[in-house]
Amino acid sequence: MYVIQFLSLWLIPMVIACILLHGTYKRVPTYEAFVEGGKEGIQIAFSLIPYLVGMLVSVSVFRASGALDFFISYMKPFIVPLGLPPEVVPLALIRPISGTASLGIVTDLIATYGPDSFIGRLASTIQGSTETTLYVLTVYFGAVGIRKMGDALKVGLLADLISFIASFFIVLWMFGE
């Protein structure tokens, strides 16, 4: 336990020190490079804002319009016989779009069903094993000007689907129903 505490306190400062020492050894002006990187970081952050606002508005409209609830009610007869709780379907649909919205769904599920319930464990596992694919593609690809993202979208959504299915079976195997 003490080794983990020691590493958690000193690992990041030691990595930063090694980078600075290596840069100094290679005669790189480390402070100037740091300042230049900070300037670029701020410019990138500002260029991401329109894409971020667009994604957040889209998710809010999708939830507020009732489209999400309609879709879940339509899917219920197909997913209940499989043993999949319908309560986690909104998480599976929203997670590839928005991390913040999906975290809100996970928080609601845990508050309602408890962290040690099957639904709570499944929601937590899904949240930790999937990615905000559409968010990443929209914000980051948009910020650097990539317009053709079809293959990245397909692979990302497939990975999310596989992660969702794997989460269900792993939670079922580890904790049962």
C-alpha cells in the first residue's frame, strides 16, 4: 500500500522532471517551448467551443423532445427477454454522443437503484468501458479540419457496441442477476 501511495505522489513530478532534464540536455529552450505549447493549447480550446456547444444542444434536444423515451419504449419488447434492463438503454444510446449526459444518466441510475445493484454495476461498467465516439469525432476531427471520418465513425461505434455487450456479460458473469 505504501508503494502505491509513494508512486501516486511522486510519479508525475518525476516524469516532468525527466522531461525537463532531457530537454535541457538536448539544449531545447524548455521554458519557451512550454509557453509556446500553452499558447497553442488555448487556441485549440477556443476553436473547440462551437463544436462543443453544438453537441451539447443536440443531446439536450434529443432528450427533451421525447425521442429517447419513444425509442426505449419501442425497444423494450426486444431487450427484456435477453435479460438486459431497459433502464440502461438510454446510457447505451447517449454514451457515444456525450460523456456529461451519460454521466448524468449513470448518476440517476445509481441514485435510484444503488451502486451495488445489477443496474448500478452495469451502468458503471458501461460508462467506464465505452467512449464518446461522436463527441470525439465532432469536436477533435472538426477542430483539425478532418471532414472524411466515415471509417473512424464505423469503427468507433462498433467498438462502443462491443463494449456495451461485453459489459453486460462481464457484469452478469461477475455479479449475476
